[in-house]
Amino acid sequence: MVEAILEAAARILEDGGLAAFNTNAVAERAGVSVGSLYQYFPGKTALLAELIRRRRSELMDGLQREAASAEQRDLPSVVNGFIRAAIAHQLDRPRLATSLEYAEMMLPIDAETEALKRSIAETVASALALHGVPDPATAARDLSALTRGMVDTAGLFGETDTTSLERRVRRAVYGYLGIGLNA
Amino acid sequence: MVEAILEAAARILEDGGLAAFNTNAVAERAGVSVGSLYQYFPGKTALLAELIRRRRSELMDGLQREAASAEQRDLPSVVNGFIRAAIAHQLDRPRLATSLEYAEMMLPIDAETEALKRSIAETVASALALHGVPDPATAARDLSALTRGMVDTAGLFGETDTTSLERRVRRAVYGYLGIGLNA
Amino acid sequence: MVEAILEAAARILEDGGLAAFNTNAVAERAGVSVGSLYQYFPGKTALLAELIRRRRSELMDGLQREAASAEQRDLPSVVNGFIRAAIAHQLDRPRLATSLEYAEMMLPIDAETEALKRSIAETVASALALHGVPDPATAARDLSALTRGMVDTAGLFGETDTTSLERRVRRAVYGYLGIGLNA
Amino acid sequence: MVEAILEAAARILEDGGLAAFNTNAVAERAGVSVGSLYQYFPGKTALLAELIRRRRSELMDGLQREAASAEQRDLPSVVNGFIRAAIAHQLDRPRLATSLEYAEMMLPIDAETEALKRSIAETVASALALHGVPDPATAARDLSALTRGMVDTAGLFGETDTTSLERRVRRAVYGYLGIGLNA
DNA sequence: TATGAATGAGGATTCATTCAT
DNA sequence: CATGAATGAATCCTCATTCAT
């Protein structure tokens, strides 16, 4: 049930964005009553928050998997992993991603999501630091922002070819980090 | 009057995002009556559209100025100009920028803005094509997206130092284009 | 079970009044399921009605005990008994009493409670008639109203000293009945 | 408009009590839209509060008029005035009075009404103190409660004869104060 | 033209009641 | 019998838009 509601909510966001996101619509789309929605989520905001938390969590998992072996690999390899994870995570539902990002930015965010956000930033920053990247916190922020921008836009334009997009993102990231492409 | 309304609308978006953006609030903030707002704008959406159009137009002006002399300058110089124009345009009101970008993506956009958008893309693409960048349309899209992502995020984090941000964006862009930094 | 539900209902009324009185809250407070509540009471109103009936019944018992020996005692003594019974009954849970009185007045009351109400009035009226009080029905109504008003208010102000309150009510009642205080 | 809404609200309370008191019903009865109701009252509670404030204010006026000349008159005369004011105020719309009293007791009351309430109590208490009544604060409370109880109940029973009711209340009040009826 | 009161559809949330397990 | 998830009508409140002045 919780899954049905969350998936309905995701689809509403994909189709109509935050403007179309209302509890009645979500409930109807999920095939449940509004009452049931409120049985599982204290309110509209909580539903949105859970959607955000889940997406963040998925991304975190992908990045963490890459970060785990960061010590054993060289910087380009680690960074490639990050890029691949980010693309895999964000390319399929770009409109959903964009709506959640906007909501995340505007809404007063709960502590848990805030922590998750910070820990994502730190995961990336640590991996970069490990390989001697200067000002790793800023670099992590920049690279995330840059990647997110490119992938979201590519998604909105209907791109599905992961390989091409990955190559383009990599060029920008390598450039930012001062890694030669032949590296 | 129109100016007062538009500035009020911008401030509302900055303060509370799209959720706080309603005609009554805008009119009050502008110090005019709702009636007057409707005298000058057929509706809420039109007001938002005008805001978008103006911002786009400003960016367009900045880019065009750089593109005008593209033939006489080398690629790094042209690209630097674009970056500087984008940063100048977007760094000061990042919350406004983000809201407008979200609105632009979600709303059914009028033909005029659509044309403006396309012409921005073409302006950049042409300049890139002029210097032999392969697939200039995609490159223009990627570089815009990348820059927008970085600048918005920097703005939201309170950065105001244009120089540092410019240097970082440049590294990514140069990387993407395969221009050596010493070039 | 029935007792647990009724006590929970009473506590909810005490804490939050009629506004807070809903079946889910009562069931939860009683530690039973809503389903069980509906097993024993046909609905919310019936639960309230039972609460009213019980309180009325308790008061009736107290008054009847006094009325039973009315013939053998003089008017002041009988009246003292009534006052003491009313105070004992109403001083401990004034917020509950007030809510039930309000509900009783507003709700379409069932026949049984109506009969109980009438029989309380008649019990007092008869005792008064027995001692030559003129227009005993009106007097019974007036004295009940007067006592209820004073006791409820005293309760809401946190009074717990029965003796002082009793003395004050007695003065009013004696005055109403034209009984000298030294009688 | 404000008057129309308040009168509609009063009628709804009279007809159906607090349970029937909802913004849609009030607006419809007043012949205005819900929107208009919210133009003049920030919410349902504020509407109720205004109703309470007005009733309190009216009572206050009546009592104050009597209290003004308290020094020049003897106690029975002053008290008669209070009783007459209370009856005039409360006998005509007993169901409204009862609902407002219940609401006043249960709702978190705003500072202004609280002050009004206190000042009513003090007005009566001062007048009593002036004539040597011991513990005037408690006496004021008791007499108000007693009178309110009797008048409300009389009203609910359809009494309209002010003279008879006044005589009965006077007996109780005089008795409470230890004033001989022949005084 | 400017005003802002009035409108009412839309959307968030609650809660009495039912019913499958 | 007991449970409590599910339902959806009812209710509060907001806000885009209109229109009389």
C-alpha cells in the first residue's frame, strides 16, 4: 500500500509536477482512498519527504558502493563510478528528479533527509580527498551540481543513451579535476 | 506599475518559491490592487511567463554581446565570455532563478519564450560551431546545463565570489571542449 | 470492556471537551479497537447518551436516598440532603459534567434519559410539595439550576472544599425557599 | 456584512448548537460566500470569539450602568439592578447563550475576552465590597453562576415573564447575601 | 483606470462507520 | 468476538478571477 501510494505520487510528479501534486490525485491514482493515504503518511509534505528520502537513499547506495573501494582505485576510476551511479540514478525519471530537487530546495527539510544529504556530500568529498583533490568539499558540490545539471537536461531532452552522456559528463569532470583524458 | 508588479513577483518567488506565489500576495507586495494586476497581466501564468521571458532575454543579451565578436576571438576567449555572462546573470538571485527554471520546465510555455530559448541555444551553438566544436547543439545544451547547475548551487550556498566560481566553471567547460587550460 | 470504554470517553471529555470526543480517540484511550467500541455501542451518540444516562442515574440515586425519608424530616434537612448529594455528584469532575450537560441540551435525547430527567425533577418537586413549597415544579427546576450553576463554576475554579461551597449554596437555596438560616 | 455573518452564526448556534456551527453553514445562512466570511474573520474560532466578546460586552454595559451609581444606592437596589441586567441580557436567546458559554469554557480564549471576563467579575465584586459583603470575589462568582444557571434554564423552558423570574432569582440572591426580603 | 470586495471551486485533513480477517 | 485497515463524506481554508464602483 505504501508502495502503491509512493509510486502514484511519483507518477503524478512526473506528469504534472508539483502543481498537480495533491493528496486527492495521489490517492485516486494509487487506487486508494484519501483516508488510507493519511493512514500511512501524516500529510502531503511527509509523502513528498519520503519520496525525497528514498531517492536520496538510492543515490547514496550507488555512490557508497563506488566509494567503498576508492582507496584501491585511482581517481579517474573512482570518478567514473560516481558518474555512472549518478546517471543510472537520474536519467530514467528526469521530471520526477527535477520536481523532487525543487521541493527539496524549497521545503523545510526534516533532519533525517538533511543528514542524508550531508552524508552524500561527505562520501564524495572523502573519496576526492583521498586522491589529493584540493578543497574536496567544494569540488564534491561542484561536481554533483554539474553532473545533475547535465543529466537532468539530457533526460528532459529524451536522451537514453547512457554511453554518450557518460562520455560527455566525464570530459567536464576530468577537466574540472585536471585529469588528462588519456589518464 | 508593470515594473512594480514584476519586481514584487520576483521577490515573492525569492522568499517563498512557487508555493508562495499567488496573485494576491504579489499585488499586495507591489502595493497595487489585484484588479490592477489583472489589468496588465491576463493571469497568474502570464505574469510568471513574463518573468521568465525577461530573465531569458537578459541572458540572451549577455550571450549575444559575446557571440557578436566570436569570429574575431579564439574559442577559450568566447567561452570565457559566455561563462562570465551566465554567472553575472544567475549568481545574484539564485532562488529566483531556480524557481523560474522549474516553472519554465513545468508550465506549458508560450511560443515567444520557446523561440527565445531556442535562439539562446543557437547563439551558443553557432559560436561553438564557428570554432569547430563537434555536435555543437549538444555541446551548447551540455555547457548551459553544466554551468547553470554549478552557478545555481553556488548561489544557493551563498557564494558571491565571482572569480573563484568562474575559474571552477571554466575548468569543467574547457575539459568538456578538450581545450587545454594553458590555452 | 464497556466500563473501560465509558471511562475513556469520560476522560476525553474532561481533557478536551466535546470537540475532542471522537470514536477513534475513545477507543485508543480505552485500549480497545474501534470495532469493539461499535460492538458495544451502536454509535458515537449512543456512547454519549450512555454517559449521560449513567450520570443522571447516579444523581438520581443520591437524591432518591434523601427523598425517601423526606416525610420524616423537616424542609431544611431535606434540602441540605439534596444540596450535599448534588455537590458530591458534580464537584469532582466539573469539566465532564459541563460537557455532558451541554450535550444533553443539544442532542436529540432518547426517551429513557428524558424519563430519567423528568423523574429527577419530580423527586425533588414531590419532596418540596410535601413541605408546602408553592409551585414545587418551578422551585425544583430553579433550585437544580441554581445549584448546578454554582457547583459547576466552583469546580471549574478548582474548589474542592465541600463545606464552604455547601454553606454558600445553602444560603441561596434557603433564601429562595424563604427558610430562615437559623431554622 | 460583518453583522450579517455574526447574526447568521448566532442563529446557527441557536438552532443546532456548536455541532452545527461550521463555516459553510454560517456563510450560506448569511447569504454570502465562504470567501467573504474569511475576508472578515480569520477563521471559525475568531468568529466564535467575536460572538462571545460581543455578548460579554453587552452584559458588561448593563452591569456597569448599575455599578456606576452603586455608592448612592443601598445593596438590595444595586443587586436588583444586576439581576435585571443579567435577565434582560440572557433570557431572550438561551440556546445561544448556552453554546457561547460552553465554547468560552472549552476554547483557548484570547486575551481581550479574558480581560473582559475579569473586568465583569471585578465590577460586580467592587459593588458588593462597597456595601460590606464579605469575600466579594467569591460572592460575585457565586451570584453570577447562580443567576446564569437559573436564567438559562428558565429560557430553555420557554419562560418569557421577566417579573416572575426576577422575583425568584432575587430570593436566592438575597438569601445568599443575608438580606431580609423586607429590606 | 484603479480598486478591492465577493465569489466559489479546489485542495488538505478528519473522523464516523464498515467489514474482511 | 476482536481487530484495525479502508472508506469517503464533511469540513476548514486558500486563492485565481471577476466586476461593480
